[in-house]
Amino acid sequence: MTGDTSDLAIRPLETGDRPGWEQLWVGYHAHGPFGGPPPPPAVTDATFARFLGDEAMWALVAVQNGALVGIIHAVFHPVTSSDKPVCFLNDLFVAETARRCGVGRRLIEALYDLARAEGALRVYWHMQMDNRAAGDLYDRVASRSGHTVFRRAL
């Protein structure tokens, strides 16, 4: 892929996208914040199905020349401070061949448009502290909250 994204389309995930989506899903888990294998097949199957039928979970795909080159997954949920939902950007991944061409930015902007259409108060996400490439993009499209994430596996 060249730096030209004029033929790039961002759209909701469709049933027929499964092979391309799964390839990106595997890449996200291998090279993303998890650095390992994807979840078990039953979880992958359930996740894909939820994107197609769960009104709170969304997946958008970036398509160029008929191939999926990026994915963004989001979850809409209520908060106690507003009567509007918020949108959590759960996963963002761009194929190696499509990086640094604006695909990630276009996916985030499309998610902003979706969140606005759904009446969301804001879009937010987490980032690994040492992911400088992502941080550079995120600093251009959003502002840092100053919050630290705490978690405990159960």
C-alpha cells in the first residue's frame, strides 16, 4: 500500500469479512498490547458474532483494494455522570503494509462519527505507555486524560 488512502473505505463489519477480520484479529493479538496468541476459537467466534448482533459492541473495518487493512472495535456503555453513553475504543489494529498512511486516524475519525450518531458523550481508550507510534497519533486526535488504569484479574 502506498501513502495514498483516496481509495480507502471505512465501513461497519459485515458477515463476509470474517477471513480478513480474523487475520487482523490474530495480528492484533500477536503484535498488539497482548503480544501472544488470539483468544480461543470459541471466544473469537463469540466476539465476531457480537459485532454483528450486539447493539453495544461495534466493529468498523478499513478496506482498500478489496482487502481489509484495519479494524477498530468499540463498546458503548452507560456512566453514572451522564444520561448519555460513552464509547470505549477497545481494539485498533492496522496491517503492517498499511501503517503510517493515515488508516488508523481514519478509523478513529470514523469511530468519532459513529459515537456522535449514537449520542455518545465521549470516546476514550487506553494505551501502553511505551507505544510511541500510537501515542504520536493519539496526541493528534485526542487529549490525554491524566488518569492511570488500575486493574486486577479475577
